[in-house]
Amino acid sequence: MPDPATTDAMLSGRLGDILNFISAAAGLGTAAMGVVDASKAFGGGPSNFGFGCIRKAVDPFFFQGPGAPTVFFGKAEALQTLKANWLNGVAKAEQKAKAKALIHLGLTQGNAAALARAAGVDAAKLTSLAQKTAAGTAPTQEEINVLGQFDVVVSAMLDAAYERGDQIYRNASKVLALLVATILGGIGGWLVFCPKSDCHYIGTSEFFLSLLVGLSATPLAPIAKDLATSLQSAVSAVRAVKR
């Protein structure tokens, strides 16, 4: 039967190694996410991911041509506004509301038919509504219903675009953080295990251990504290049973 003191020492040693691994991975993951976040200072960095979905969704509604609005705030300015909100992390509900308001701003009697085709609603009635709105005439109930249908379609398209864009942004940021953490893990392992310039490091067990710490850093960082506490509690429970 193994000596209880020896068993406790082994458990403590292994627990210490595991906790050190978790702490190193958590710190590395936090640093990697910080590097990715800091890269937003250069043209928005990873914040640019996902905006393509929004641009694709709103592009048919920002009509350019003979029927487009003659105001200075056109398609390019509207897309610039939406991108600025996206890069700055404005609340999605507010971004969707602004996008919808800009689409409504561009709805004129000249381009109503094109916008109606993009939304799949009655072009004649939407055009009639735009004409009556410009003339200050009260629209019919059917024309109001068509506008309601137009709003529902636009809202659905914006919801899908913003949710998909947000998913792409989050996933891309995690992948970038994973790559940065892996690179930092490899560099950190070289600094720890290979202080001499002539040391062989690439391909050694220490090299692969360092890469493993880097690879696990991003998913471990948010749960590191809870995981460490759970492991300590589990080891304490094992000790109590053996005694």
C-alpha cells in the first residue's frame, strides 16, 4: 500500500504542474487577445471582418442612377457611416435602425421601383406612395401596407446580415488570437528552455509543449480561474477520501 505522504506529495506535484500550465496558458491567451484588440488601431484591424455581409445586404437599397437622391449624402457616404458604426462597436440594434433609416432616406419616387424590386414588393404601389409623400398627399391603405411589407423585408435582411457579420468577426478574432498565442508560446518557450544562442529548440519536446500552451491559451483564458478552482477542489476531495 503506498504511503499517504508520498501520494499527497505526488498529487501536489502534479496539481502544481497542471495549475502552472493553466496559468501560463491563461496569461498567454489574455496577452494574445490584447494584441489582436490593439491591432484595431491600424485601419480597424479585425473589426473589418464581417462588414462585407452588411455591405452586400444594403447594396441593392442604396440605389445609384437617374432616380437616386440629389443630396450630397449618397451611397458612398451611407456605407461610410455604417462602416464607422461597425468598426466602433455600436450596439447592433442601433446599427440596424440607422441602416434602415438611411434606406428610407434614399427612397424617392425616382428609385422606388428599383428598391421595390430589391425587396420583392409591389413596385407600382411603392412608387405611388413615394410620389404622394413628396406631394404631401395622404396615401391609401394599400400603399401603407406595401411600405409595411418593405420594412419587414428590409428588417429581416438587416438582421441576417448583422448577425452573420458578427459571427464572422467573432470567429476571425478568435482564430487570430489563436495564431498570435501560438507564436508567442513558441517564442516564450525558446526564451525559457533555450537561453543560449546555440541551443537546439525546434522539434524538441519543449518546443511542442510551448506550442501546446499557445494553442490552448485562447480557449482556456476565459475559464482558467474556474478550471483551476475545480481542479483544486477535486484534489482536496481525493485526499479526504484516501484519509
